[in-house]
Amino acid sequence: MSFKKMTLTFLSALLAVSCATHVLGVGDALIVNMTILQSATAQGAVCLDGSPPAYHLDRGHGSGIHNWIIFLDQGGWCNNTADCLYRSTMHLGSSKHMNQQSYFTGILYNRSEDNPEFYNWNRVKVKYCDGSSFTGDVEQVDTENKLYFRGARIFKAIMEDLWSKGMKNAENAILTGSSAGGLATILNCDKFKSLLPNVARVKCVADAGFFLDGKTIAGTSYIEETYRSIVNLHGSAKNLPSACTSVMEPSLCFFPQNVVPYVQTPLFIINSIYDSWQINNTLVPRYLDPELVWDHCKAHLSNCTLSQHLIIQDFGVEFLKAFDGLTPSFTRGYFLTSCHTHLGILQTGFWFSPTSPRLLHKTIGEAVADWYFERARFQYIDPYPCARDCKV
């Protein structure tokens, strides 16, 4: 079914179907120690506070020894000096405050029963400490606040280090990430491809990173203003795809719906049509709800009033319209659910779990693997038209 027909089906069924609850399970996780890349400071590739960047690496083995998964961590953004200064005092802006160990779950699992296609690959979790989805690069340091805006340099330095540790011999490689890391995956996808051997099969998987250029309940463009501030503060414009920035304002190229058509590398998008972060921040930002009228609804959709349900449903319609507007692509994949959640591929109940949301009877992990290994195309939208609570 085409996106246009799916959207029409969606619209006609908005009030006809009730929402359901889906309970997810819990699994074990691998614990991996952190590598602090001290040498990156010579390139000026540093976190917001000037500390060196970091990542966690679990080495591949057997048939996966020349295969790589690079996961870009999540954590939102900072769009003004005060926000970035606050982040610099915590793990999202400084390697000094990061946990030395990290849990590897979902797409990073090291057990074949939990991650049969990728369990023995080299698996890397890149820590996020720049606040710009790895796009910033301002030479001048904010000396008054001791802030560095160097996200793009961090990405480059870590990729070069991994190259020297074996990625130069990659046969298969995936760049992936969730939320702000999912957006970073889209924005850096072609750049990642250019760093890998020409013979390698290189693809990107963006989870919960398709942030819509949507309106608030007041009809304002709060997320547009936020993204414009991020791009300006971090000097991100020069690191966004030039094919996009040459035809529109650079900050608009922070939105996947505008930049995805220019991504040449095969890309798989995992997202909720009713992404909870976007409902909470793009649609109903806190400043528009001083009486906290939306709090119970945003926590659990079963608490929403009829009018709130209709507003959320309309957001879903706009989300699907954005997908309908993308240029067609045989190399692109979609797994769009109706869950009111955010994140997925690292969650214990998602990925390959029996409790993973399923489309065409496939878990997220199965759909991604089929697409990556070109066993089947996968561009599918959950036919269930109503936003629903899905616990993770």
C-alpha cells in the first residue's frame, strides 16, 4: 500500500479503533569498559568542557571479525550557552562525568540468541558529549564559559581511531544511533560511508531520529527555533549535507524530512508515528502547558481526553505526510510503529525480543537484518491507526 493510501486509511480510522497496551520483557546485557581517546585533544576534538571524547568497544570474533556496528548515543541537544554550560557539568558534556562501563543491549548484544545477525561483529557505542548530534565545529573557544563546540571533530577523531583498530579492513559496516544519535546517523551517514573501504557494504540505521518539523498546539514553530539556535551556536551549517544547505536554510537541514532525500547511502528509519519525545516537546512543550494539563496524557495515552487524543492523532497524520513527501528509494527501509515511545534498538524489550513491536510479523531486528543483507525490502507502516502505549 502506498504512503498516500496508508494516510487515507489512517485518517478514516482515527476514531474507529481503540488503543492497546503492549508489555515488553527484560533481558541480560554485556558490560563494556570505556576507552577515553586522549589523542583526540590534539585535533581539538573535545567535549563541551574540553575533556577528550570516549567510546566503548567490544571486539568481534569469528565470522564477524571484519564487520562493524557504530552506535551513536542519545541525549538531546543544547541550543544556548546556559544549556551547554549545564551539560558540561554532566556526562552529556564531559567524559569526566561518564560512567566507565556501559551496558550493551539490543543491536549491541553479544549473544546469538538475542542478536543472531550481529552478535559477533565489532560493536562500538560512541559517547555523546557535544550537544549538536556530532555536527558542531567552532574554532574559537568560549573562554568566558570554557565551552567547546566540536561535535564534528569528535565524530572524525573516533572514526579515525576505529579505522586504525581494524575498521580499515571492514567488509560490512553499520552506522546507527538513537534519538539525537539517530539524527546524527542521518546527518553523518554519507560521511561515514566515505570513510570506509569501497568494497565494504555500508549502511545506516536511524532509530527515533526522524524529528518532524511540526507545529505546537499553539501553531508555533518551537522546534524550528530550537534547531536554528543549535545550528548557529555550534557552527553546524558547514557539516550538514551541502546538497540540502544549498537549497534551503541550513537549520532546516537539521530536519530529516528535508535531508533524507539527499542521503545517498542506504538508510533504514525506525520511528514511532507518535514519538513520545516529539509529543512532549515538539507538540506540547512545557512552556505552553504551565498548568500541566497535558502531563497525565503525555505519561499514558489512556489518560488523554478526547480532544487530546485528536490532537495527537493529527500529529501522526503530519508525521506520515512527511514520509509521503520523501523521494522514493529502493535502498531505503522503514519500520514505523504506532507506539507512544521513544528509542527502540537498545531497549531490552525491542530489537529481536519476542516482545518487540512487529510489522509483517517481523521484529525490528529481523526487519533490519533482512534489509541490510538484501534478503527483502522493508518499507512498512503500522496499519494500526491509533496511538498506543507501548512499555519498554
